[in-house]
Amino acid sequence: MNIDIRKSIHNNFTNTNEQELRDSIESSIMENDEITLPGLGVFFEIVWKKSNQTVKDELLHYLVQEFSK
């Protein structure tokens, strides 16, 4: 079975408003469920692709801080 996670996530969130998207992201994080990680990864990929270098540097800074604890 071949599943296109990116396409599935995109289809699931088409026409979603900001509050619905925020609620979905926050509940996914709060549930701490492994099954939501691919979807959050798709969101991160979208943010990364649409970000300028300053935002990418800031994201990397947050990640490096987290992983150097």
C-alpha cells in the first residue's frame, strides 16, 4: 500500500482556518502520540519551504538549543 502523507495532510486541512489549524497542532502536541508526528513533519516542511533565511536561522537556533541540553 502506497500512502502519500503530504497529499493526505494537504487534503485533510484544505479550507481550514487559523484557529482550527492551531487547535489541531496544539492537540497533536499535547496528546504526545507518535501517530501525529508525520503530520507535524509535513507542517514543518511547509513552513521551512515558505520561510526566508532569517526564519530558517531562527528555527535552527531553537532546534539547536533544544538538542544541546
